[in-house]
Amino acid sequence: MNDTAAQPLKLFNSLTRQMEEFAPVHPGEARVYTCGPTVYNFQHIGNMRAYIFADLLGRTLSWKGYKLTHIINITDVGHLTSDADAGDDKMEKAAAQAGKSAWDIAKYYTDAYWLDIDRLNIRQPAKWAIATDHVEEMIAFAKSIADKHCYELESGLYFDVSTVPDYGRLAGTQSDDIEGRIEAVEGKRHPQDFAIWRKTPAGETRQMEWDSPWGKGAPGWHLECSQMSIKYLGERFDIHTGGIDHREIHHPNEIAQNQAHNCSEHSGANIWMHNNFLIDRAGKMSKSSGDFLRLQVLIDKGIHPLAYRLMCLQAHYRSELEFTWDNLAAALTRLKRIVMGVERLSAKADGKTESISHPALLQLREKFDAALSDDLNSSKGLPLLEELLGLKKVTAGQRLTLLSEMDAVLGLNLMALQRSDLRVRPNDAKMNDSEIEEKLDQRQQAKSEKDFATADAIRDELIAQGVELMDGDPLRWDWKIDV
């Protein structure tokens, strides 16, 4: 373990509803599986909060000195229009609506998701596990558990949840509301039973279908995560993450499959972790509306994507986070101040780092480690980074070293990000950068000639065009974000 991060890492386990000290299955390693997106549409920013959280977890494990193996799946088949195992296949439905192949739909939205991953400075996993690359292995997985744990109906192969111990303990008590969300299928033995293979209905042809012992069809959504997590991480691995919406149905079903396959009561992962929802009172956090908040929408408003990452880091991952444009604008302002502080520090250090020896920095590093060791409490870690920028009587090189260490965990890309990078052109801006600079030069000339009426008129013209002037700032101007 990294001697600069010696405090034990404690994480909240959704399965036990308790804080637990991280104890890896394989000494010195951390094996993590994250439920990835269903690529039938763009991801909204609430979806992306889950991957910022998973990235923070992975970066913290790296900070702690563990060798990280992180797997994220891409669901390009099997996920139905309801998370509760009901409706049409999302991929088939999206393809029909767009008049394109399901494979083209999957590629387009996977590429869009990966672009957002890059924009948010989320690290690449060890592997992107694509569901359609693993269908034959999923069929083999299903065959291995079918005799003892499954039964066949006209619509497919179903898992009998009574055949595994303690089904649903991750979700807690199974309420009528949860059962009401699960598809009612004639012949199911129990309401919670779920399909692990869905047969193509007679007389229909799907774009994505495969031959299986139960007929032509496609795997159920839950099957892919069990098969791929076990393949790449082992029958027992360290951490499984996902959004809190997965805690009620998807992950309990995954656990049941793991128990059946592994012939064990163990859930597969030692720790199950879930981030809470991003709440938008305006109702723009659902793809069903067709008008939902994507990362590109923020960029079109003139908001740098890392401002959204910072906004997420300002709250604990298990807390609900309310989205408002004002909250996002405040996060952008905070990010600008941090970046300007880093630029000043880097200039003082001439970009050179030094070994950390100053007691104040060693203490600050310990506090930062304590914050992240307390269930990834980035909301307590961020002020410590800002405190570091304000320290006096400590060499700039040492401070720059600690800053780079902290940022390696927070992932704000502060060692490369420049203040000018945060000046994102809004989609509706009427002027380009060169026109604005020309107006500013004219204003400066007018001020030097004491023609203040002209200078004020130019300022008012720029303000009307959404340009905010910053006299005395080397950047001179910025876009005025209208939220």
C-alpha cells in the first residue's frame, strides 16, 4: 500500500448497509465492475454521475496503491424499455424508430458515450466489455444453471428466485411497488422470477438474435453482467458499482445468477456500491421525454464539462444531488478560481515539482487521505486542495507536487487545464473570438484617448452580445453564461 495513503479505506456496502474496511480478494489488487450504459440513445448527465463516481473510486484505489482492474460493460442487446424486465428491447425499438440497424445504433451511441467519458476526464477501464461479443458465453452460462435454477416458458427461459438463498436482500424488503414494476408473465412461478433468455416471438424476426437450446432469441439484460464480471474478474471479486436504481431489481437478479453459477451463497462481489440520483426539478433527467439534459447541452450553454464533474464531486456520491443551472454556474466559477490558482502556482514553481517534506503539506496530505478513505468523501477533499493553493511560506515546487497527487484522485485535469480552456463558446453566441478581441482593442484605444463615452458604448455592446469584460485580468473577457 502507498505509504502516503496509509489510512484504511472504508466503503459503504449496499448489501450489508454498513461501512466496511476494504479488504481485497487478491492482496495488492482491486477488481471492480461497473454497470455501463445501454446504448440506444445519448446518456443524460444523471447517467454520467455514475461514471464520475466509479472513476473517483478507481482513482482512490490507485491512490491507495492497489493495482486496479476496472471493467465497464456496454449493453447493446437485451435491456428492455423498462428496467423492471418489461416492454420491448431498447435497441430494437430505437433501430426501428430511426430506420437504421441495431448495430449502427449501438455504434453511434457508444461512440457518443465514449466522447462524454473523455470530456469528463474519466479514466479508461481495463476493458470495455461489449455484450454482443459475449453472447455464446452467456448461453453457456445459462446452460450451466438451467437444470437447477431455471424453467422454460413459451416466451423464454426464466430464473426461479426461490432456488437461491436470501433473494433480494440487496434491495431490502421486496415491496408491492417493486413487484408491481416486474413484468407479469403467464406461467411464472413467482412475481420476481426473471428472464435470462428471451425467445423471438413466433412469426417475428429480430435484428439481434442467436440460436440457443431454448430457441432463437436474445439474452436477458441481467445475464450479461454476471457472465462478464465472472469472466474478467473471477467468481469472487472486490467491488460492483452502479446507480441506485440498479439496487432494486437488476443487481439482485445479478446476485441470484452469481449464486447459482458459483454454487455459493456469496453475491459475487464483496462490496456493492451505488451512487444516488441527480435530481432535476424541471424533469429533464428522463430520456422518455425526448428533451433531456446531455453533456452537449451544457457545452452548448458555454459550460466546460469539468465544471459538471466538479459539481458532482462537491456532493457525496450517496447523497441526492440537485441540478440547477445556478449550481452548475457556481461550480464553473469555482473551477475557474482553482485553475487560476494552479496557473499562478505553476508559474512560481516554473512547472517543476519537488519532494514533499514540509510538515504543513504532510498534514494536508493526511487530511486529504482521511477524507477519501471515509467512503470517498470528495466534498471534504476539495476544500483541502483549495487550502493547498492558499498556503504561504511553503515552496511552490512542493505544493505543486501535492496538487498533482490530489488531482490524480479528483480527476479535474488541473495540471493541464488552462483558464482559457474554460472559455467555452455558447452555441447561440453572435460574435467570434477575433471580433471580440477587435472590439476590446478599440475600447482600450478609446480609454487611452479619454473617450470614455465610446469605451462605455463598446462595453455595453459586448455585454448585450453575452460577453463579460474582465478589466485587469490577462484573459480580458469571458462568455457571460445566461442561466
